[in-house]
Amino acid sequence: MNRQKASPRRILRRSAAADQKRALAKAILQLPADLRDVFLLHRMAGLSFEEIGQQLGIERTVIQAYLAEALARIVRAAPPTET
């Protein structure tokens, strides 16, 4: 660890970032399985809607709706960020 770069402000930012990551993970885990699967496959694994549709056997419009709902729920669950 570079001790010269350590400062209370940096420590707080790192702590806040870690808290945000935990909150995001919790929000994702709390999604219903169908929404969570689509979110993870698209946002984390980088699959296209077509690939997700083939893998899960669902239509593109359903994938779009699931992704939109997953994102809305994650945003609602996210703690407010400090500016």
C-alpha cells in the first residue's frame, strides 16, 4: 500500500465505493430469478438479447421488459450517492 497516497478523504471514498458495491450485489440478489438472470447475462456476461433469448427461451420483448424492470428495481434499492 502506498502510504503517501493515503488520506482520510480517500479512505472514505473507498469505503463508500465498497458500500455501494455491497448494496448493488444485495439488490441484484433480491431480484426475482427471471429478472436477475436476464440482468446478469446482459450486463455482466455481455450477452446480446438474441443470445439471452436462445439460452433462456424467451422473446426479445420479454428480455427488454425484464431488463428494464431489473434496472428500475436496482436503482430504487440503491442508496443515495453523496456529491
